[in-house]
Amino acid sequence: MRITVRGKNLEVPEHVRDEAIAKLSRVRRLFDRFIDMEVVFSEEANPRIEDRIHCEVVLHAKGKYLRASASAPDHLSAIDRAEAKLSRQVRKLKTQLVTKPRLDAAGTPEPALARSSEDGSA
């Protein structure tokens, strides 16, 4: 999986770049069919906003795109928040991809209410 870290109108320090790659590569443990990941940092210009650093992560998996964004006062907190959101989305995607073929193979049984109303014994 290729991870690209870049800044939008700001320079991303090397330690932040390394930390982003380390933390976001943990998502690969949940599901390993990803093609690439793009991490974009930007900074809010308004001084009244406390969470000035914005981190957006776009994950490309075969035919699917997952996007998580988070804001925080510093780079590392923004990475943590975005990683938590992305992990939740990845777990949901994996559950959908694993359970659907299993349900199709097993054949979905009819609900009990539908069978009892067809018999007329309701």
C-alpha cells in the first residue's frame, strides 16, 4: 500500500510525516486489500478556531473510496482522530464484504411472520 502525505498551503514536518505513516498503516492490519492512501494536512487561518490543523485521509480500495477527516490543535491529535474514524469505516466495509457472500451462499431463510400469515393461521 502506498501512503502519500502532503500539506495544503503548509509544510509537513518530517516527524509528523513519519508518525502519520506509522499510525495509518495500522489500518492495514484490519483489512489488507488497499491500493493507496492519501493524507492531506491543512491549517485554518481563523485565529478563533481552536482546532486549526485539519487532517483528511482518503483510502482507495478496489472499487471503494473511504474518506475520514478530523481537526485538532496539533498534527498528531488530528492524525489520531482521523485514524479512529477510518478504522471504524474499514471494519464496517470488511464486515459487509465478508457477510454478504456468506448470506448469499447460505440462502436467506424466510421470516417466521411471513410464513404464518401465508398459512392463514395468524
